[in-house]
Amino acid sequence: MPLNGAAVLDRAWIEAHIPHQGSMCLLEEVLSWDSRHLRCRSGGHRSASHPLRSHGRLGIACGIEYVAQAMAVHGAIAGAALAGARSVGAAAKAEVGFLAGLRDIRMHAQRLDDIESDLICEVRHLAGDAATALYSFELSAAERCLLEGRATVVLDAKGLTP
């Protein structure tokens, strides 16, 4: 649900609020969200020029990048809500963060580029504090789960990066 009742957030909004730019911004629109959940869509996995393609294919493990970006978007939206912003448009760009760990990863496909339907990425914030967050995630297409698991994210990693 939007903070201000606004329409679906598009790729331009996403790119303005996460560190990923240009072709590395993999998400096309946010479909729904609240303080604990975010659901978004992407169709770029079918592109022959996908930036994560290797040896003519896009392996299922690349789905981790989709869910990581969804977590960054959720962080930007949640940060706006915590700051008392009146709209998601006021959300600040996400701080530099990184995946600190992945757990219980289950891959139910071998690749993404042969999936005809759009990808739907869902993340759920399970726990966290100002420094870290624990999310569960699922990447699916046409109601078929392709990838699922949990991730620990270090939120403000500026001082930890070289």
C-alpha cells in the first residue's frame, strides 16, 4: 500500500531510490508494499542484453540480485515511513548496503531467461534494527516459485566498504 495513496512506483522511481543504475536496475515496478512486505515486477530477464547474462544464459542464481534490489527498495520506502514522510516520493536514496548472508536457498529452476512470464519478486522483512535486516524472499513467474530463501542485509555499509 502506498504511503500517500499514489499509483504504482515505476522504474524511474526505483532507479532514483536505490544504488543500482542503468541496465543494472533490474526492477520495473513496485506493485504493493507495506512496512513488512514488498512485491514488484520485472520483465528484463528475457533480454539478450541483460547485464548478468553469461555464456548466452541467465542462471537462476541471478535471481538473488532481483530480490536484493527489492530489499533496497523496501528499505527506501520503510525509511521514508520512519522519517514521517508524507509520500514515498520523499523517500531518500537507499544507503550503500550489502548482503551479509543467505540461508535456506531453494532453486526450483535452472535459468531465468527461458521464463516467458514476468518475474514477481516478494520480500518480507522478518526482523532487524538500524544496522541489519533479515528478509525472506520468493521469486516467481506465473504462480510458479523459481527461487526462495532468506537474506541478512547490512543496511548502512558506507564505513565497511573500501
